[in-house]
Amino acid sequence: MINGQRVLALIPARGGSKGIPGKNIVPLGGIPLIGWTIRAARNSLYVDEVVLSSDDDRIIDVARELGCAVPFKRSAELATDTSATIDAVIDTLNRMPSFDIIVLLQPTSPLRAAEDIDGCLRAMQNAGAPAAVSVRPAEDHPYLVFRQGEAGRLEHFACPPTDSSLRRQDLPAAWCLNGAVYAAQCEWLRANGSFLSPATVGFPMPPDRSIDIDTPDDLARVRSLLQSAY
């Protein structure tokens, strides 16, 4: 609970991953991948309950063994390759209406810590914002990214101000979503249909905790980082 508001942490984990078969429960550092997110959520200062939304019986069994509640099984219609995560979030809100704030924690961000969850929630509260999402520094600044126009001529994706310096040390800070933490007021999220809006605030996270596992190379990178850390 934060400022008298009840907080629900939702971990979405459908089955059927193609890039990494069984991705959400693949072993990582001695525990299933999803276990890292369950542990971070359970260690949060503000999260009142941690629940899983999944259509996969194996994932459900593993999550329960690791101390995550599974009050319902996600319908097949919300677990296809083209299903939007926000639909699973709204489904959860409909099933569990007694919370004020929801925090979406994707299991593919295993290095996200409890302090990142709590920091995102505090950022939202301190700003008086309806939502907050975690971000990382952009690897390529928007002012230095181009498209190819007519005859291959380069055009800025985001035009820098006239006469502005394009030296990296002079560029304004630029951020990217890292997919680790999404937080929002429940009723606002129902109305907005997305965690992102002009009112959403960003919570900066360091690059080393911002890795999102999407490919076998990502998984190998995280395994290497964990081995070097221990």
C-alpha cells in the first residue's frame, strides 16, 4: 500500500513462446525466469498482492510453487500471438476490482529489483501523475537517427533545434521504455486504455537492470552477467 492505496502487481506470462521455447520458465541463475519477477514483486514495500495471468498450466504450477497467487486462468482469446498485453491487464482489473493501483511486471525483465518497482510507484505519487513507466537511457539519440528519403538522402527522424550542437556531450537526455515496470491508477487505466499518455512520468533505471529477454542472445547475455556477478 502506498499513500493509503492498495497495489496489485500483475505478472503476465502466456505460453507458446517461439523465440525461446518455454521462455517464462526457462532456468536462469538456478531458478525459473519468472521467479526473478515474483521475488522482486514480493520484496516490494508497497505491493499488497502478486498475481499471475497465464493460459499455460506449467507456468501456473511454477508460479504457485514460487509463492505467486493464480486466482484465475487466462482465456485462450487473450493469449494468442496477436493478443495485446493491455487486454490481459484490463481482464485482471475486471476480475480483481478491489485495488487502486496496478503494476505490470513482465517476466522478461529479470534484473529489475524491488527498489525499481518502489521507485516507479513513488515517482507516480510524487508527481501526482496517473501513471509511471520505467525507462533507460537511449542508446542512439533521436537527433542522430535518420531515415533515407528520395535518392537515398538522409533525413532526421527528429529534427534538432537550429544551430544546436550535435556533440554527444551536448545533447539533451533521451530515454527509451525498458519494459520493466508499468504502474497506473486502475480507474484511469480503464479509461485511457494504455499506461502511456502525456501525463505519464518516467522512472529512470540503469542499463544493467534494463535488459529485456526477447531472444536467445538476450538470455545468454543475462546468464553471462549473472555468472560474472557471482
